[in-house]
Amino acid sequence: MESPKPVPCLADYGDVVGPEVIEEIRVLARRVEGRRMQNINSTPVGGGVAEILTRLVPLLNEVGVQARWDVMRGDNAFFAVTKAFHNALHGNKETITDQMLDVFRATTAMNLQHLDLGDDVIWIHDPQPAGLVDKRDQAGRKWVWRCHIDVSAPDPRVWNFLEPWIRRYDASIFSMPEFARQLSIPQFMVTPSIDPLAEKNRELGALEITAVLEKYGIDPQRPVLTQISRFDRLKDPLGVIKSYQLVKRRHDCQLVLAGGGATDDPEGAEVLAEVQKAAADDRDIKVLLLPPFSDYEINALVRGSTIVFQKSIREGFGLTVSEALWKGVPVIGGAVGGIRVQVIDGVTGFLVHSPEGGARAAARLLEDAELRRHMGENGRSHVRQNFLITRHLKDYLLVMLALEYPEDDVVTLQ
């Protein structure tokens, strides 16, 4: 896949992370230069995986890895199945029928027929394309299953269906130790990342921010609470509305719920309709369905926000949290998944367990501008140290190198 906008070169990140980090990446890249790496996921737009690959694949190519990105094919029936799988792997109760399993098998077989597989390392992202490993003996030297979601307590029927495929990979990658399963294959831990130079994260001027807010009918002179997410029940947009309603009893404020859809998420339209219904009687709630690549608008909406919510009920990692923290905005997040390593409670934001908890945290932040400023500074520093794309690039290069030396505890770089 190609990025819709030009991607900066590696040297451009030196001003953000320092020249030493850039040199370290170049030294490491020389050890895997010329290797071919194929990434496969289930959607070209929507969600963190697609965003990461859009930025990471060009950087891998720049440092000498011949990286490409392919998207598996699937119809509405397949994506309805994989959405149910996604929810079930997060621990939700789902009805999984034999017919659904047959749809997954048939779509996997179809993709095995048309996908060109055969690179040095084949990087399979998440459960949807996991069955492609059936071609392991005919294509590719190393296969890696990169799981971006929390499978620590999955529905047994779905996990038992997928696990025979997972065991055939050469390695797995999880975002956090808490997300992983007990597996017989090597496991690596790599947290996701954001690109500080991307359109969604670059610096914007005050006039640019104000213009976007006013475009969507948001008053820049009044506090703004915002959640940027796909319209997904696991993101709890209705819970965010309830938090806002409780806060508004004491504080004049506005709420923005903005997001887009993804081709592999058939529930999005239904959830959007529920949110629009819940917000219909309050002109201070703006529900924005943004088209793909609305990165500039999202950037301005977050920078114009007083507080950002990510009140998920379940979460893989939640890169919208890092995006907000990078912009110096405190975050109120659900105490789940990867939000817990981004929001340091009381330091970069607040972790909450209910709409009432979200309302209390928001009221405290609205009442204390100095606390908001301090948390914003802490959040930007936390992201710089842990969640930028340069660290992600380095980690993937290290995994590639480790796969070439499976018996060695130490690999010397020269």
C-alpha cells in the first residue's frame, strides 16, 4: 500500500528524537539490509494497524529492508465473522457457529490462491489473516504473527479454533506482556507507535486550529471534551456521553465524538446511529463521521480540546491516547489494555472505570488549568520516550535480526 501523503525520511526525525537514535537505527539496519518483508492485514484504512503500516513501510524501505504491504480480501460475511472473533478474543460473549468458522476457512483458502507470498519474513497482522500460515512450507523463510489485540482471556471456542495456526508461526509479537497467551513459539513485545511528523501529529498554528473547530460548529472559547475513535461499542461512546452529561451539570462545556469507519468493522454504522440518537437533544454534542485521511482535521480537533477521552471498555493499545498526549492534552482513559501504559494515573491523565469516574476526573481537570498544563507536559515527554515511530522501527529491525539468530542470546552489531 502507498501512503496518501509523502512520508518524511529518517533524518527528519533527528530533531525530535536526537541524532544518536537515528544513527543507532542505521547501524542496526545494515545487519538486515536487503531482506524482503511482507506485511498482510485486513484493511487499507481505519484503525491503528493501517496507520502504522502507512508510515512504517516507507521507513523500512529507506533503511534497506525491501518492505511491502498487502491487504487480504474478504466480503461482508467474512468481516462480520472476524468482528465477532475480535470481540470474543477480547473476552466478550459472542455466538460463534460452525457456519462462521466455515466462512473464515473459505476466505482464508481464497486468499491463499491470490496472494503472492514468498518474502524472507512474512508479517501477519491480527487474527483475520492468521490462517495464511497454511502456506508456510511453500512460501517465506520466517512467519511472524503480530497480534495487536488483548487475547489474555479469550472465548475458548475462538482461541481453540485459531491456535493451531498460531503454533505454526516462527514467532509472535504482542503489544504488552499482559496481552499474550502461553505459546510454544518465541514471543516478542513491541508497543505500537505514532509518527510525530505525520499530518495527524505535526504542529499546527492557533489560527488553523480555530478554523477547524469553527468549521464543525465548536466554540473555541469554551471547554471542549473530545473522543476520537471508530464508532465501536468497545470504545464506549455512550459512556462518554454520560460522563459529559454529568460534568455539564457543573461546568459549561462541549463534547466532540469524532471518528471514521473501517472496511473490516460492519458494526460501525449501527453504533454511529446509537450515538447520534443519544446526542440528538444537545446542540453542544458534535458527532462527526470523518472520511478517511481526515488527519489534519483530527489533529486540529485534538489540539483544540481541553481534555481527551478514551474511555474504552476493552482496548488493544489505543494510539489515540499517545496522539493526544503528544499534543500536550491530558487524557481520561478506561483502565484497560494499552491505555494503562500510556495514561499514568495522576501524571499524564486519569484512569477511570465508569462514566461517573470519568465525570469526576473531567471536573477536576476543568477546575485546574495548572494541573492540565503539568499533565500535558508529562504526557508529551512520556510519548517521546516510549511511543514514537523511530522506536517502533528499531524494534522491528531487532525482531528480524533475532529471527536470523534463533539460538543466540547475544548478537554483536558492528
